[in-house]
Amino acid sequence: MPKMKTHKGSKKRFKVTGTGKLKRRQAGKKHLLSHKTGKRKRHLRGTVIETGKLGKKYVEIMGGHA
């Protein structure tokens, strides 16, 4: 069986932590920011550790072990 190729779009957007979880940025903070409240924008600032089925799927796509 050939090697599985890394999904390049996912590689640019996500990182896999040492424990095998997915780390991603919050969506919704690129444009149309003037009508969003400061509190809402502040909460979108940080990163999120993704767990569950979707996180495992993307870790596998990126060549990690879920």
C-alpha cells in the first residue's frame, strides 16, 4: 500500500500537538469586524484545541496518529 499524502491545505491551517490533538485558530475574525462587539472579537482571538471525531479525522489527513 502506498504512503498517505499529507493534505497541504490542512497543514497550513492546523497543527498537531504532542499528545495528538488538533490545534486551530478561531474562525470569523478576518473581515466585517466593525459591527462585531469587542467582547466577541476578544473571544475569537485565541486558539482552540479540537477533540472528537472531526479532530481525529484531520490529524490522520495530516499524517499524524489519532
